[in-house]
Amino acid sequence: MPYIYRNLFLTLLDHEDTLPAVLAEKLRVPQVSLRDIKIIRKGIDARKKPHIKRVYTLSFSADESLSTLLNTDPDLEWHDEEQAPVFTPIRSPERIVIVGNGPAGLFAALRLAEYGLTATIIERGEPVEQRALSVQRFWKDGILDPESNVQFGEGGAGTFSDGKLTCRSKDPLVPWALEKFVTFGAQPEVRYLAKPHIGTDRLRTVISSMRSELLDKGFTIRFSCRMTDMTIREGRIAAVTLNDAEDLPCDHLILATGHSARDSFELLERLNVPLQRKPFAMGLRVEHPQELINRIQYGHGKQPGLAAAEYAVAWNNTTSGRSAYSFCMCPGGVVVGGASETGGVVTNGMSGQLRNSPFANSALVVNIREDDFDGEGPLAGMRLQRRWERRAFECGGGGYRAPAQNLLDFLRLPGKGGVRTSYRPGICETVLDTALPSYVIETLREGIAVFGRKMKGFVTAEATLIGIESRTSSPVRVLRDSNFESVGVKGLYPAGEGAGYAGGIMSSAVDGIKVADCIAHRLAANLP
């Protein structure tokens, strides 16, 4: 009989081999009567600093009934194991094209492959190995490739990030996606960690392995190939134009372009594909010494058995309706340039598998409302992003250097320290007041003061603010119906973060899977 037991605690000195004995003691049964014990969740309980504990959820089977305990122990429950999906092979002459090879596009392709289907994948950027070289060149010399950069290329924007695999959704597709990551080289513990991450270094090898699998399954992947137009006949997708030179026929188009493909948004608007403008957030990235964040969160700088500490903070101004909050926190990471357009500065956080940088960084952002946008129309938020990215470029003095300021100086507090940052391609120390809208700056000042009261030591001369963080999510939603199909164009399936339906690697991957399932089921229903 399968069960789940939650809230089993170990100290940092206890070995995980002792978990079966701890579980048996909790259940008051002989340890030999417990079988198939698996960790299905592992986290950290740091509420009683510095006495940190690890907390586990286990699944297991028992030789004897635990029905009496089910009524008295709130941590024990039945566990109905998910059945592995069964994929019936589908043979169809209909042509599938996927535009965008980030998480949504990749996982849509991997899911289609389970049905024996294939597709042509269009990616404007380079394969991840060559893309990494282009990105390193940008960080070192400030030479931007507008087609292959932190935002564009195989793996999507998440390739140059922390590689977080957290997902708030309880969707049953999440375990399937995590298992795929492990199959292609991710750490096995991402299956059960409360806050799993791969790290940018390992994620690149995972993506490369996924590419090899898709090629072996008969997929065609075309790199350095940009969608420049679409042919729509009688309300249905008929073809995509590539590099202004070639028409590629298609019956089903999965549009998974990511949140920074602004030319694609402009194309959709020109073709009257139904779009909707969407709120997002903008702000700055803050960088602290990692040891300081460890002391704040754990009560000490570093202890064996503990990963680099993370944090999450939020504050709402009930008067203005503005919120300030942390986003995409990268422990043991670095701050990097994430520009994709000439003459604009964008920051992003990134860390490797080991998270062993001496810095911790996080975006601190403020909600941007529709009434803040530049003018009317579905692309007004995009225009606002672009305008302030160009302003940040000016504040940084050119060369894609980012404007930066000591945290105390930004808060107008005494005791200013230096500006110390890992940011590449480089910074220009300046006053950040003009790098963002005044309502963002003032909300950040108020919010950071609150964060400092919640996390003693957060407001410090050791911290630096770098601007700007503007690509938190897509400013556009490509409208679709309950079958994941565009409400205006048959055969067009907007997917992932760029289409406005996800926010991160895992939710984008799950959205891509759902779109692929929908297409596969439609094809199966139309078979003779």
C-alpha cells in the first residue's frame, strides 16, 4: 500500500541513510516492514537559526496496514502513484513547425517525439556551444550579436540564468518534465528538491543532449534562421517565411519565441493576430556578498551541508498600489548583461551548478501597470521596456556598461561604500534616479527599507545596485482558446513565456508539452 509521510527532520550532521529508521520510529512499526522508501521532497528549515534542519517528504509501502495512523497523524496520507502516460504512435502527413528552441519549443518537440511525430524547429540563434562563445564575446568586449545572445539561441533565455526548475503549479506534467531533464543529464536530485536548479553550466550540456535526441528521432533543426513573415490563408496558417527568402509550408505552427522576440510581436500585430498587452515588472539587480546573505538566513556564514542561502522579499504600498519584490534570486552567482537589441542595457542573474561565486544577486522589481505604458495598442508595454533599456545604455556611458550605484547611496543614507560587482561587460558608477521611471525608483527605495527590517543586514554599504532589470516577463499575450490555438488564426499555437502563458523554465516547458499533446490528439482524431 503506497503512503506519503511529510515533515521528517534531520540535522545537518545526520546522514540520509538514517531516514528509514526515523520513519519507522514515527510510525511505530518495525523498519523491516517498510519498503520502496523514496525521497520525494527535500528542503531546508531555517526558522530557528542557527539550528538549521533538513526536512523531507517520503513515499513508501508498508507490509501492514497503517489505517489507524491515517486518522491520527496529519503527516501521513495515502499516495496514489501517477501512472506513466501511454503514447500511441501517430502517423500523419501534416507538417508541424516550431518557432523558438527555448523550454516551450524544446519540450513541445520532446513530447511530439513520444507520439512518433516530427517537426521542423526554427531557431534564430546559434547552437548552444557557439552561442556560449558569442555571449562570452559580448561580456568580454561589449560586441553584441542581435541574433544570438543571452535572450536568443538554443535553450532560450534560461540557458544563461540559474537554471531554476521550480514551479508553483501542481500540474502532473511537472514530474514528467523533471524526469526528462534528468534523462538528458540534470542532477537526479532535481526530482525532489524543494528548490531544484541545474546551473547554467550543466544546463548547456542537457540542452545539447536534447538536441541529439531530437535529431535521432527525425526532427530538423535550423539554426541562425529567423521567422520574418507568416502566410495565412482563409484564417489558417499556411507557411512561415524564413530570413526573408524562403517559404516553409506548415499545417501547425507552435509559436514559442520567448519574451524578447520583439520583431515577432510586431509581425503578429501587422498580421492582425489577436494580441493583448500585459503587465510586467521592472527594476534593478542588487548584489551582496554571499557570505552576508548566509549569515542573515542561516545565522552563520557557511556550514557544511548547507547550500548558498537564498531569499525572497516582497512589500506592497497600499496607497499607490505598487509592489516591490525580489525576482530570480541567484545565490553564489554573477550579474550579466542580457541585451538583445543594439543600444539597450538589460541585466540578468546567472549561476553555475555549484553556486560558488562569492556574490549573491537578485532582481528587485516593481509592478508596471497598463496605465504606465507608452501609448495605446498591444505593444505599448514593449515600447516602454525598449525606451528605458536605451536610457540605461545612456546612463552607462555606452559599450553596454550598466549604470550602478552603492545601495546606501541610492537610499540616501550615510556611510556609502564602494561599488563592487561581478557585472559584465562593465559598469558606470552613477546616480540611478534617471535610469528608471520615478515611480519605480521611489517604490524601490521604500521597499528596500522594509526588506532591511525583515532581513537585518540587507541594507549595507557592501551591496550594489545595477540597472536595469526589464525582461521579467512578456509584455504581450498572444490570445488563444482552451485548445491552445490562436483565437484568430487556425493552426497557430502560441506557447510559453513569450506568448504570455508561462514564467520560467518549468512552466514554459509544461506549456509546450500541453500544446504538443493538443496537436497530437487532434492529429489522432483525424486519422482514417
